[in-house]
Amino acid sequence: MKALGGAVRAREHAERERAAKEQERARLAEEAEALRSAEGSRLERGELHAADLQRQGAWEVRTQWDDEERARGVATAREGEGRAKDGEGKARGAVASAEAEAKVVDKHRDEWVAEGERAAEAVAEEGAREAWRPRR
């Protein structure tokens, strides 16, 4: 049971980590899109110069690179989450197996105890017959 608890906590942590990375990526993508829109409006109004467009191009390249890096982080987090889910599944299987074994033992315990008592009683009876057998 202890292993299952640890596996569940590990999976939950991996899920939170993945969700946080996805949310951060989405938030930054929204911010980048808002900046692109604002810059597009400024371009339409003729407020940008060639240097501004050059900086915007460099910014786009850097933003794309950063997004790809975040995408790799999300993919890594998903893989970690998958491994954590697998670990949790194995731990659940081990618990289920242990519970099944315990049920079998409980189910047959009375039979085994009764059989042991019968065997002990038979040995005691044999010993009693030997003790009371007349000597020749």
C-alpha cells in the first residue's frame, strides 16, 4: 500500500508539472499573439520603421525558438507523466495481487487449521494407543 501511495503522489506531481508547462506555453503564446497584433496595427498605421521591422523579425525568431523549447519541455513532462501512470498501474496491480493472495489465505485458513488439528489429534491417538498397548 505504501508503494501505491508513493506512485499516486508521483503521478499527481507529474500531472501538475505537465499542466503547468502547458499553461505557461499557452499563456506566452497568447502574449506573443497580442504583441504581434499590436505591431501589425502599428505597421498598418505606418508607425514602424525599417529598424522596427528588423527587430520584430529577430523577436519572431527568438519567440519561435522559445516556443519550441517550451514544447520540448511539455513533451518531456508528458513522458514523465506517462512513466508515473505506468508506475501507478504496476503498484495498483501489486496491491490487487496481494489482496487476492490474502483472500485465498483467509478462505483456506480454517481448512488448514482443521487439517493440522486432525493430524495432531491422529498423532496423539497413535501415541495413546502405543502407551496403552499390552506388553507381551
